[in-house]
Amino acid sequence: MRKKRVLLFSEGFGTGHTGAAYALAEGIKRLSPDVQCRVIELGKFLNPTVAPWILSAYRKTVSSQPKLVGMMYKTQYHKSLNRLTKLALHRVFYTHASQVIEQLKPDLIICTHPLPAAVISRLKRQGLDVPLYTLITDYDAHGSWINDEANRYLVPTSRVKSILTGRGVSPEKVAVTGIPLHPKFWERSNKTLLRKELGLADIPTVLIMGGGWGLMFGKEVMDSLTARMDDIQLVFCMGSNEKLVAKMRANPLLNHPNVKILGYTSEINKLMDASDLLITKPGGMTCTEGQAKGIPMLFYSAIPGQEEKNCQYFVELGLAEELDSNVVDKWFSLLLREYAGLEELRRRRIAPERQQPNHCASTVLQLLGSPAAGMSPEPRGSRGAVAAAAAAQPRNEEAVYLTP
């Protein structure tokens, strides 16, 4: 019998879209090893010369003119991509997309970015007979995600479902699945053992993530962070920004045994388990990973648009706070005075079923007709326990981490 095939298309605007695609692919393979998954960043794959230039221009715009990015997001918020834009994308970047699909012969196509979703939608209008699922990777739904040809939308929360249905999408097309996470985030590990493995001191630890591009905050916050590094360990993870890593390592202020400066790493799951507080930009994937690990979060420098919406969502639920020097001082004091209480609160937190980190993968398999083989769909407890936890949560949304 031919194995089921899932083709996941993404784009490299930031790291979250492609990260979500790989996480979903790994989750599907973990639950049902017979299903074949392939992840492709469509622009880079089909036009490797032009795509890097466009991504570089986008990155520079985000870094130097975030307000412009926010203005564009807001002015087009309720609008789908127009027909002329879809036609241009199709002709400039993805004229060979149908050939890729014909070669790989997927049973299902999942898009984790609006641009490939628009292209596949156009191919479906031209006769492509493969189901298209659109996976929304932030806690908001810009109008560009919506295409009439999408067979189903996989969304992080009931709030995002309401946004889509408010724009005319049939409720039957929308499944609340949560944002998919790599299986490395499905369970939590022992903090003390991980610190030993990672070469970290067994003291209160703060993980500071600079985003996929290594973006950082200002001097005032940095001074607050380093003021107590004799008692609190700081782990800086700066992603792929090698220049910033080198600059930080050369900074005498950060030359301290309780300061670790890392570049790109594939062990974010371990670092989150080994840490007590996460300071990060509010990207959809990072927020979801932090939520799965139960770690309290402080957000800085949200890009106007989807990151602002992510920030708003998690702050409203009590899962995070916005960063400033006063907030840093408050949390560092809590880490030193009430460390045991914070750890116990984190240990007790259980997400309801829709926010279980494998829920998206298991939902896709059910829709594909390939249920998970030999695994419980709830890796951290029975369905009854999860349902009970969900019933105990406030009714407006999925989960709450009560910050002190």
C-alpha cells in the first residue's frame, strides 16, 4: 500500500513559519511513522537567486523601520491578497510549483505562510486536486491568510477562529489545533540534570532569546539584567546573528561566570527546561514553546503587527508581561525570594487538550485518515485529566499562567 504523503510549504520571513512546518512534520512522523512529510520554503526552492535578496530586504525593513511594517500590516489587515499580487507571485516565483507537486504527488498540502497558500490556491483554481490546509502561525489572522480554495484552516485559538468566521470563512473549515511544536517540546525534563548536562550552574536562571535574527533591546534593560548576575545566571541565545554574538562575548561587562552567550542552537527545549524565566520577542512559535514548557515570559520589541497581537494575547491571559527595567527588577527579586513557589506553580500547570503540544499533528492525521499508531494522543496524562484541567480554566480562552 502506498504511504500517505504530506507536503508542507513555508517561506523564510522570520523563522516561525518554517519552524512550524518542521515541527508539524516531526510531530506527524512521531505519531504515525508511515506518513511521509516534506518541508519546502517555496521561494528559496524555486528561485534561489532572487528569494534571498527579498528576504534580506524584509529583514532590514523590520530592523530599521518597524513602524512601516506595522502600518502595512494594519492598512491591509482585513484584505486578502488581491488578484494582481497573486498573479505576480505565481509568475515571478512559483511557475514551477505545479511541477514540484506533480513530482512529489502529495495527498495533502499544508501552507504555513500566506504567500505559498495564495499560490497553491491559484493552482487549485486551475485544476489542482489536492486538499489545501492553511496553518496560521500567530495568535491573530491577517486577511492575507484567507483564500476561498483552502479546504481547512488550522488555527491556534478559538479567538482566531472567530476572526476567520467573522470574515466569512465557514466554521466547519476551521479547526482549533494550537500551533504545532516539535516533539522535543511535548514533555518536560529534570531541571537539575539538564543544567549539569548543559554546563550551567544550579541557580536561578534566565534565558534571553534574541529572536531568529538576534535582535536585542536597549542599555537600560541590559543594565538591569546584569546588575544581579552574581546571584542569577543569564543565558543569552542570539540565533544566527554571529556578529552580535562576537560583540557580546567581547564586552567586559558580560565576562562573568554566570553569563553564557550562545549563537544558534538546536537545544532551545533543554534551555527552556533548565531556565526559570524567558525573555524573548513574542514570535508565535517561541511563545507557544514557552507556554508548553510552562515558563513565565517577558516580551520585548514586538514587531508592529502579528507580534503585537501575540504579545497582547499572552499578556491578557497572564502568561507573560511586557519588558522594562522595573519588570526585570520585580522578576529577579521573585527569583531570589520565592524561587520554590514559582517552581511549584510551573510544575502544576497543565494545558487543556486543545493546547497540548501534539494536538495539531494528531488532528492532521485524523483528517488525513491516518490516526496515530500505538501512541496516546495525550503524552502528559489521560484525556480525562486533560479535560478536567480544561474545565478548571477561565472560559474565555485556553490556559492561564498566573504571574505573581
